[in-house]
Amino acid sequence: MPQQPDVSLDGLYGDLVMDHYRNPRNRTPLDDADVEAEEFNPFCGDRATFQLSLDDDGMVAGVSARSEGCSIIQAATSMLSSLLPGKSLGEVEELGTSYRESMRNGLKDDGVDGLGDLLALQVVRQYPVRIKCALLPLVALEEGIKAYRSKS
């Protein structure tokens, strides 16, 4: 059973974060992953693992995303994983850039498109030390893409 949230998550955005925390998406490991990476924060124990399978056109066909740690990393991992199917690796990287920018500098009018449920994590900006929790899954995904491209 999940523990109570570790930051104040009130209102609609908080409900969305809690839904992804309690009901994480895309947790089934992939047998045929093309992209794989895991990131670990030794200071807090957060861990995020991503696997992607790509179709013949290089589009994300399958996603596995697992995390351990606080409610924020678990929700962020689930939210990010839900946005990946059907995207090219370049589109995934663009999404990552928009997400990172929104977490560091807040939302810009032109940066809202495509972030989906990740917009709910703007509540984390009230707790600057927790932004790393929200971004660790993205770091894992980016490292996996970098490793995949270095093999190709």
C-alpha cells in the first residue's frame, strides 16, 4: 500500500499526481527493449528505470517505466511514460526539453503543448529541492536514448 504523499498536493493537480502515484502506468517490463536506462539518486534513494521498444520507423511502440521512492518520482515516471507511445526519439527529446524548462522556469504560453499530465507537476516548483525528484525519470530516459544512439 502506498504511503502518504511527502509534499502538500492539494486541488486538481494534486489529485492527478496522486492518481499516477497510486496507479502507475506502463510498469510491465519489456522483453525486446531497444532503449534501456536506470538512474538512481543515492541521496534520497529514488530510482527510475525506462525501457522503450521502437518500431521499424523508429517510433516508440512499447514503454516500460518503473520507479521507487517518493510520490513525486513515481508520479513523474508514470506521467512521462504515458506520453511516449507513437513518438520518435527526437519528439521524445523535444518533450523532455519542454518538461525540464517548465520545471526550472515555470510554464510559458508556448511550452504547454504536449506536456499532458506532466503539467500537474508544476505544484512541485513550490518545493525546489523536489524538482530533482520530478526530473530523475527524464534523466533516465535521456541517458537511455544517448546510449541507444551511440550503439547505432
